Amino acid sequence: MIRFPLLLLSLLGLWAGGVFAQQLLDWTPEEIRTVEKHGPWPPSPVRDPSNKVSGTPAGILLGEHLFNDPRLSGDGRVSCATCHQAGREWSDGLARARGTVELDRRTPSLWNIGYLHWFGWDGAGDSLWAQSIRPLLDPREMNGGPARAAELLRGDAALACGYEKAFGSAPGTDDERLLVDTAKALAAFEATLVSPRTPFDDFRDALVAGNREGASRYPLAAQRGLKLFIGDANCNLCHLGPRFTSGEFGDIGIPFFVRPGEVDPGRLGGLGRLAASPFNLLGKYNDDATGNNTRRTRHVQRQHTNFGEFRVPGLRQVGRSGPYMHNGSLATLEDVVRHYSEVSPDRLHSDGIPLVRPLGLTAEQSADLVAFLRSLDAEPLARPRPAPLCP
Amino acid sequence: MKLAVALLGFLLATPAWADCPLDLGRGTGWVIYSDHYLLAFRPDPLRIEVGEPFALVLNVCTKSGEPAELLAVDANMPEHRHGMNYRPDIVAKGDGRFRAEGMLFHMPGRWEITFDVRAGEESERLTHDIILK
């Protein structure tokens, strides 16, 4: 009579014990070192020597006001925040951006943008401020024209006052200088956009500290996905470091046809535009007299292999953004993982060991990878409205 | 590292190399050699990080004592058959000392660094592998 419940009890005990023991997979010292490299988070604040208002409270505040100001656009209706929306991970949720017309590329998230060295999907910008000039002028985006920012800074009392606080003098008569300063204030603000800590970060810190109990709170599926990510799937060849990007460029076999007969040359085109830009770091608007920050720009080489390469995106907050890729061609994270699982090797024209090859993942492995990617997400703090420029 | 130190000891014991200034200023670095050339180098900064620019500080010597020239420095990943996305410049500092500025390894894994050196008519390529984690 008594035997049955006893048996049940011990079975239950086994089950509970088993689940607990299973909450942490075995992590080798080598794996722990690899996981450690994806942190710590958050990183220390950015200070960009090419931008004299970078990291300054007055520059950041002016930048936030300008970021939300549609008067910078030709028709007075589009601001940076139209496409880079705080509530949408600083993107817009569209496959392709929509300005005055539909663009050929997706709006990238601006999270953690200050830590990069190349900007835009094709790396046409070598500083955050240079990259912030493009949308102001581009007729397909804000279509502001070269004098618009200057006129606004000179004509609006609050902005003029904010400018003086940030740059130390009232807005002058040099329109191009004021365009660059507008972009530098915008960049100072953008560089403060640092994504929140995530379940992955708690796991990483606990694992590195040898805190088994803390580490075992991280779901098993995410642990298995992470093992794949840094192991057999080799994702961290490109998605490396605390931001999960090398900041460089790659070709993972996403089609680069924009429309029949027209291609997006990616990095190859970006390097051409970089060299032609009067606003690159080799030009007169770089505030860093040491020239130390010009090394990448001076030494980068344009090679035929750059054709069809796009910048490796960071993966923090990735599950909350999307659609994915430079052209928004993949709708969900599941689609992204399916792409890496099934990508055609013919498309990847590589003579050596390919960096991306069809992984042939099982349904469980795919779900694990997605679970890991989703553990890089967290709810950001709500943003208070910016303080007035000159109360 | 141990190997490099052992090598250094061996090379210094060979009189022909004895004049070669192997000291790169930080008490560390790699030494590679062929029948004719001896090359000592170290990165600056000392730790190469994936995605971060660095320079190489080098000394190049010849067995004959003839002055040697460093023609080119490059790097590639033999397994993946791709090179760097950056092209370094070489600055001669005199006395067989050089600085190659503008290197960047954009991926972890095995990188093969190649050094083209020349003394007089004959040039030669020396290589060295680095595993970047």
C-alpha cells in the first residue's frame, strides 16, 4: 500500500534533482574564455577625438533636439527620428527605409553605434558625424540641402543658444561648418545610445565568476544555442566581441540585386564614396590633431572581393528589431537561421574553407540558436523627454 | 615565446648574426630567419586585437652584414584564402630598422604574415604564423 506513493515521491525527487542538475551544461575553460570575450556590458562611454563635442553634455543635448527636428528636412516633415525611432530599437520596422522615396536598404538600428569605426551598410562613412551628414543632404532621405542646417541654427533662438553652449560661440556665417557642427552634435547624441544589459550578460558574468547557480538561470536552449554560435556554427568569426560584430565586412550570400539588372555593390561602392567625401577623417573637419584616428581610412584598400560585402551587424537587441539584412529581405530570426542552415555554397564563391557554409541544422538546433539570439534582447528604459536647450 | 627565446640564444651564438640588433625595445617579439636574413619584429601595441589597427616594429639583418631592405609586409589567412582589408606602409628608420603601419586582422584564426626583404639583387619572402583568438 505504502510502496506506490513512496516510489512516486522518489521519482519526483529524481526528476526535480535532474532538472536542477541539467540547468548548466558543461562548459570547458576554452569555451568560458570565448564566452567572456562577448562582454563586459555595458562598455565605457564613447569619446570620439574627431568630434570636439563628443561626450559633452551640451553637445549631446543639442544633438538630441536636432535628432527630433523635422525642420532639418526639405519639406519640413522628416527628422532622423522618423526612421530611427526610439520605440523601434532606433530603426523603423520596415524592410526598406522610406524617405522622400523608398530606399534600397534597411534602416539600421543605432544601438551602440558610437563604438563602430565604419558606418552605413557599405562603410561609406568613417566617423559617426560624417555618416550623420548624409541623410541631411540625400534627396531620397531628408533632402535638406547644404544651407538648411545653418539657417536653422542661426534663425532659431533656442537652437542658436544650444549651439553656443556646445561649441563656445554663436553660429557663424560658414554654412558648411554649421552643417558639420550639426552632424557632430547629432553624433554626440547618437553615441549615448547604449543597449541595456541582457540575460546573456548575466550568464556570461556568472559563468566567468564561477557562479554556477547564477549561470544555471540561463535557459538550456540558449546555452545550447550559444555553444553552437561559438562552436560548430562559427558565428563568432564575424559576430565577435561585446557587440557581436567585428565592425568589418562580409558576404553571407544575401542577394544583392536591387531590381532586375541593378545591383548594390556594397563595400566596393562604399569605399569609393569614402574616398570622394570631403567629410572623411583625412579632411579638414577632423578635430583630432594627432591623426591617430585616421589609420583605418589611410590604410584601407579597395579590392574586387569587396563587391557584395556588407557590414557585419551587431546582434544586441536583434530579436526586437527586424526585418533583417541590408535589404530587409529576411523577415524573422527563424528566417535568418534558416538562411545560415541552407545557404547555397555556389553563391559564396570562395576558394578556401568558406566562412559561411550551409550548416544543415536540425529543427532543435535552429530553435536553440534562435533562443540564444533572443537572449541578447532586453527591454530598454523609457526615454525621458530631453531637457530644454536654454531654459 | 619559449621557442623564440631559445632561438635567440642559438642565433646569438652564431657569430655572423651577432651584430644584428634584435632588441625591439620591449624585451619581447619574434625572430625568424633564413639562410641569408634574420628578422626580429613585435607588434605595437604588443597585444594584437581582432579588428584593431596595429603596427609592426622590425629589424632586418643579413648574414653577410650587407644592409637589407624591407620591401613589403602583408598578411593573409591561408585556410580562407583572403588577405587583410588594409594595406600597410613601410617606413625605414635607418640601421635595418623599419615600421609597418596600418595592419588590421579582421577575424580570429591563423594569419600568415609575409615579409619581402632584399639585399642587393636577391629578394626573399619570410613568413610567420600567428594564431589570433
